[in-house]
Amino acid sequence: MGFFNKDISDYIDIHSSDESKILADLRRETEIKCLNPIMLSGKAQGNLLRIISKIIKPTNILEIGTYSGYSTLCMAEGLDVDGVIHTIDKNEELLEIQNKYFEKSGYRNQIKQHTGNALDIISEIKENFDLIFLDADKENYLNYLNIISKKLKKGGILLTDNVLWHGKILENQQVHDRTTKIIDEFNKKLAKDSSLLSVILPLRDGISISVKL
């Protein structure tokens, strides 16, 4: 997924560090077996998740939108030895492929899977988080932000995927569909939030990085 020049996207992938074997295997199986494999984090975005997690060495991670578990395993690489990642997805059919690779990864005991409505589940989790990755249903991005901004620790990082939404956010606002309007409003709210320092990176479909001040 990406809205800018494919040659640039290919160049970025070629000149980024290689995936681990388990990530490459998971990506290939996702592309073969799962609906909408475009939802999978690519190699370059996966490397960004890996790097940020390794830098901050989080004790608690929250992931909203597990999909097949690729991004989960990317972030798990940086977990503190006693760290935990809570990952949420509403699709029970994805559990089989998730579990297959979580078992192989060596991080099985540090991954807590939740299946169901993320807005309800997040409210039930008692921990606050060093790292949050938001990559779920875009229609609820503003609702998610209201909850997770309170659960992000000072100095913690919020990563949000798809914030450029195939370039639709650049279109005339009068022709914006509902999802585009929500994402545009989400981006404006992040930029104006004095408790966060934020920037959007034009990687794939756009990913924002916000630090809790």
C-alpha cells in the first residue's frame, strides 16, 4: 500500500534491512491465505516498528489491530525482558495464523491476545503503555484517541498507520467520504494536542509518530 511513486517505494524496500526469516515466512503465508493482505505492514514499516521498539525497550505495548501478527512480532523484538504486548483484533479467524508464528517466535509468553471490540477491551486493560500502535478500523480513530491518550505514559510513543489514506486527505474536503473526514480530523487533533509532539512520515500509506510530553 502506498500513494506515491512505486519506484520510490521499491527503492525504500530494497535499501532497508532484510526481514527476519520468521517475518518473511509470515508475510508470504499472509499474502497466500488471508483476505486483504494489503493490510500487512510492509518490510520498511516493519523495520520502523522494530527500530522504535528497540530504542525505547518498552515494558508494555498496546497494539490495536493485530491482523496476522506481523507488526506484533516486529514490536516484540524490543520488549523488555519482562515486557508484555497486548494486541487486539476482532477477527477470530486470524487466531490460527497468529498463534502459529507467535509460537515460533520465542515471544509467545510475552504476547497477550484479545479478540473482540477494541474500545471495550482497552478500557478493561489496567496497564498504561510505553508504546501504542493504532492500525484498526479508521472510523473509530477519534474514539481510540480519546481512550489511548490517557493510557500512554509520559515519554511514550503513539504510532498511527494510514494517516495519509491513499492521498485522499489532499482532496477537496467537500468530496471527502466519512472515513477520510475522520482521518483528516484525527490528524488535525494530533497536531493541535499540546500534550503530544507529532510528525507524519510519508511511508507507505502514511504513519504518524507522537511522543507524550
